[in-house]
Amino acid sequence: MLMRMRMFLIASVGLNLVLAITLLVPRHGVSTNNLAGAAEPNPGGDSTNGKPKVILRRQFFSWDELESPDYQAYIKNLRDIGCPESTIRDIIVADINQVYAKKKQNQALTADQQWWRKDPDPAVTGKLNVLDQERRATLANLLGPDWDANNPTNQSPKVVALNGPMLSDLSPDAKASVQEIALRSQQQTAALVDAAREQNIPPDSAELAKIREQTRQDLSKVLNPAQLEEFLLRYSQTATTLRTELQSLNVSADEFRNIFRTTDSIERQLQSLTGNDSTTAQQRAQLQQQRDLAIRTILGADRFQTYQGVRDASYADALNAAQQAGAPATAVQPVYQINQATAQEQSRIQNDPTLSDEEKASQLAAINQQQKQASDQVLGLAPPPAPTTPTPPPLPPLIYSYRGGETLDQIALQYGSTIPEILGANPNLNPNVIQRGQRILIPPTPSPLPSYYVPRTPPSILSSPP
């Protein structure tokens, strides 16, 4: 299909050149020096209204005259025929993408990679990344560093590996047809998703289902039933969703295949349901029950319970957090409960009409911090508590024996205290009537007295409590 796209672009350029030449031909004659297709007068000098007839001779060029194994020469040939730079870029990008798609399939993807698992094979991912960096460097060298600016074709097409025990034995023609069908499905899906994103709405699930069903019908014309199942197991959206749901259960290839076989027809029926009326909702619930029962039969009761929990976003987050922390399985449920409580509190805050936006943001930040601290403690990620310095016992109050002729502010200044502190320590003290020898409690001073302060009363006036 990429070859046909390239031919279409070249043909379009040629047609545009012919039309441009036609529009640029002068009505009153043409110079043979300016146009390769010569203008010939009508034999005998006949003309209409005294104007010579102009005959345009089309210049034809073949693809072989333009194409070259040297991409720099190839680009020069395209420029020599007046091909627009944007069209040259599209042609070269499409060609290089096709070259590297084949490299990925032949050099990176392997038949023994674990297709039934969600996490990609690290070795395969590394090879794919290296090839993609090489592809981008090649295009930058040919077209300049800004080759991908505002260019919708800057992404390498997603490779459908067509490996495994059945798909690898397909004929070259069959592989090309399958690749074309898969690429068309990707483009249609991407266009639908992009259109929905521009309108800030979710993609139409019914339209997505139609694209998938049409893709399946197109593939069934090229592949036999066993080959079609192998393709769907590896590359369909249904299988992708199933891999995500089963990622924490460590299922085997046979288990995955059995679950796909028993749920595929149910999933297709679920995808075909549209509308929100009660009848449709009831049908959807019944089909979902059938799907859950089929999966429970294969996984068993205990693993099915985990499977159900993973489908809950809060449980999935708790499971991922426990796995990343290396925590035991018993930590998942407490973290899940923390996540649920946090979600409920977040919902309450967000829906509270009495709170301003700033107050909501502040409270949500506090809730998130509390969630992290609680989860880290359960998962063993919380740092050990800092050692605390033992609090010294409180100092006993000093007892001052009133000598007469002094004021409370003098006594307070003498011992680094204040009148309110002294009155607080002596609730029955009348500052206006103090008897000689009356004992006054002086609150303990938390820090040493200033070095510049020299007490006027010697410490001997202090005595021990009675």
C-alpha cells in the first residue's frame, strides 16, 4: 500500500505539472526556448482570427528515471521535476518508514516472545527503540532536523509481526494483504479517536466496534480460521484488553488462549450493544455475567477474586504499589482500603458547595499526602521515626519571700519573668496588698537570664518550699 501511495504522489505531481504548463502557455504564441513541448503553427499559415494554433507535446517521464538507490539523488530528481518540498518529504518519509518496518519485523521481533503477557519483552523493546532512533536520524540527515515538524507521517507505522507457528508461514502476498488491512484499521481508529479528542468527547464505541468487525471480516478473506484466531490472539483490541485484565495473575499461554476463545463471542456481542435503555442495560449485564462465569471456570475461585479486584482501579493501584515495593500480598488489601477511603473523601471535598476552589485544592492536597503516608507505612516504605530527645522534667518554681517595699514588676524583672506569669502562678495573690514575708511562686525561667542582667536581690532570699 505504501508503494501505491508513493506512485499516487508522483502521478499527482506529474498531473499538476501538466496543468501548470497548460495554464502558463501564452494565448498569442509560445517560445520554443521556454517550453520543451514546442508550439507549432498550423500548416499553411491558417489560423483562427489571425492567431496561430498552439500544439502542446506532453513530456512523459517514467518512475525509473526518477527513482535511485541513492536517496540524495532520488530527492534531487524529484526537485528537478518541480516536486513540492512537502510532497518530497511525504514520499521519503513513507519510503523510509516502510524500510524500517521491514527491519523491525526481521531484526527485532521474535517468534518466541510472550505475546500473552501485557509487559513487552525488554529485549524486543530495546531493539525497536534502537531501530526507531536510527530511522529518525536517517530522515533528519535526508530532510533536515525539522523534517517531522507538523508532519502527520512522522511516526513509523505500527508493525504487525506476523510471527508464531501459523502466521510466519503465510505467503508474501498474504502477509502484504494482512499488513494492509491492519494498517487501514489503525488509521481508521486513529482518525476516529482524534476527531473525538478535538470535540472533547469519548470515541463512539459503536463506531469503534464497526471498525473492528470490518477488520475481522477483511482478514477472514485472507486467513483461514486457525490463522485468524492466531492473529486476533496477538493483535486484536479484545486480546489487548484481556492482557491488561490478567496482568497480575501470571497466566500461561494456554490459559490465555482458552479465556479468549470462551469470551471472544461474548465480547463481540457486548461491543455491538448501543444505547442506554433498560433493555440494553439488562442484556449487557447478562452478557457480562456470562463472561465472568467463563473466566471463573478457567481461573478458579481464588484467582478470579484477584481478577475482579484488578478491574477496580483502586485495587489495581494497590496491587501495583505492593508489587513495586516488594511488599507481601497481605499488604494489598489494606492499601486498597486506604485508596477507597481516600477516593470517598476526595469526592466529598470536590462536591462540597461551601468550599472555594482554593480550599478544595488545599484539602485535596492534604488528603493525598495522608494517603501516601498511610500507604507507605503499610508497604514498609515510611522512613524510620527520627530519634526523639527525652523531654527534661519541668523545673520546680522558685519561692520568693516578699521583703517589703518592692513591686511585682521589679520582682519579675529580677528573675526574668513577667507580671502575668507571676499572677498565673499565684492565683490568690493581690498585687496591691502583699505582706512582708509572704511567699510568692516565681515560674521557672526556660532559658538563662541575659548576661547583662545583674540581680539586685541576692539569691539568699530564695528558700525551699515548706
